[in-house]
Amino acid sequence: MSVKSKEDVLELARSVIQQEMQALSNLEASINDTFYEAVTVIYQSQGKVIVTGMGKSAIIGQKMVATFNSTGTTSVFMHAADAAHGDLGVIDIEDVVIILSKSGETEEIKALIPMIRSIDVPAIAVVGVKDSFLDRKADISLHIPTQEEADPHNLAPTSSTTSQLALGDALAVALLDYRGFTREQFATLHPGGNLGKKLLLRVSDLSSQNELPKVSIDAPLNDIIVEMTSKRLGVAAVTDSDLKILGIITDGDLRRMLNKNPNPKKVTAGQIMSIQPKSIHSDEKAIKALEVMRKHSISQLLVTDHEGIYCGVLHIHDLIREGLL
């Protein structure tokens, strides 16, 4: 077995990428009114999008379904080989079917078309060969203008599947825009992702996990230190008997007081605290809390409820732990 030089391997890799880039350029040039027609049919349908295919096209179809579902277009994958064995039941009368095939002549695809016709739903082809069986039988044909695959033997689906993938993304994004799909809606469908956390995670989701350090306005220095140390947040709220916030004491406030006061044992919370501390409502988004912390160069925020009652502390470490920073 011959060993290829590093230069040969790198050159081949660049050639593959260049050929796939050219395939995408050809695809871009092929986008026309038919694409708009396909988007409109999908948008106006009252059902879901069924995506089907064989081989590598089936794998691209599964990715297309995932992208549709995450951007507001309800979609289901149906393998073309399984359609005649019960899976055809996934198609409802108000659905739209997208069929992926490079040749448009695959036996399973040819067998599938009459089944789809019997249900009388729109069929959109994503097909590489014009005037193929699939191209002729589909209601709408989106052509993949790939002439050659990127492998040296022009056999392995490479440029063609890259083009299918890009066209699927284009459909999904066009539909997203058509629907006015928002960042908030995207986050709702991706609650475990970073964007989901940024847009959905609330202050109370994090602050409720922390303890509630607080002292009265006349609390002596020893009580303040014990409270701040035991609650491990580097801060204590100064509150009245109704838990209304009067001020805040931070580690920095303690250090500054100790540097200035020769007799700290007589000092009370009211003499140390900073008045009008920065606070945030428990229902606010966590990303908003991060903005406040950044703006004021602070690492903690006191949290209040609907009635302005002190109910927690949010620390910068809480936001770091959740990946918001």
C-alpha cells in the first residue's frame, strides 16, 4: 500500500472543499421562483413536513427534520424503505412531503410516489437529475445542480449531500423568517442550550439555591462577620423586621471599616452598610442580572419579590456556573 505525502493529502483535502464550495455556488445560482413556491406551500399547509429519502439522502433528511423542528416547522422523518411497511401512516392529509434523491430513480423512491399520490398531499422533490422519475412526478422540484462528487472516482455522495444540506437549511431559515420566529421561541425549543439559558433562566432559579444572609441595622460587628461567613456569599443584607432592604454590607465594606475605625467592636451594621444597594426582581432574566453586575462592576445582587421583600442573593459565581459568563 502506497503512502501518500503530506502535500498530497492536504492538496486533496483542499480540492474536496473547493469542489463542494463550487457545488454550493452552483446551488445558489439555481435558486429561483420554484424555491419561493416550495416555501409558500409548506408555510400555508396546516400539517407537518414529512421528509424522506434513501441512503445518504436519508441521513441528510434526518438533519433537515431536526433543523425544521428547532426553528418552528413541525417535521417528521420517514425512511423511504419503510413507507410500505406501515410508516406511511405518519402522513396526514394536511401534510407536505419532501423527497430527497440525487438520481430521482431509486427503486424505493419510485415505489413511494404512488403511495404519496394516494394520500393526495403535496410532494416537493429535492433532486439532482432533471427529467428523472421523481422530477416528473413531484408537484414542485428543487434541483441540486451538482455535476460531480468531490471524491476522485465521482462515486461517494459528497458535493451532492452538501448541497442537499444547504438547501434544507435555506428552506428552514426561509420558513423561520416567514413565520417571524423569535429568539425567545428558539430558546423555548432549546431550554438546555446556552441560548435557552440566556433567554429563559430567571434570577429566582439561581438565587433560591443560595442562603439568605441578613442582619438588623443595629447588629454588632461580630454578628455581621458570623452571618457573612456562615452563609458564604461575601455579603449580608441589612433589613428591617419586615425584610425590607435598608442597605448592604460586603467584604469590601468590612475591610474599609477595619482600616478606618480604631475601635471596630462598637460599630453596628448601620454604620458600615452601603445604602441603596443594587437589587433585582426575582422574576427577571438571569442575563439581565449579568448586565447589571457588569454595568456597576459588582459581583452580587440582592433579590426582591413582588412586594419588594428581600428574598435572596445572586452571586456572579451562580452565572458562571450556568455558563452565562
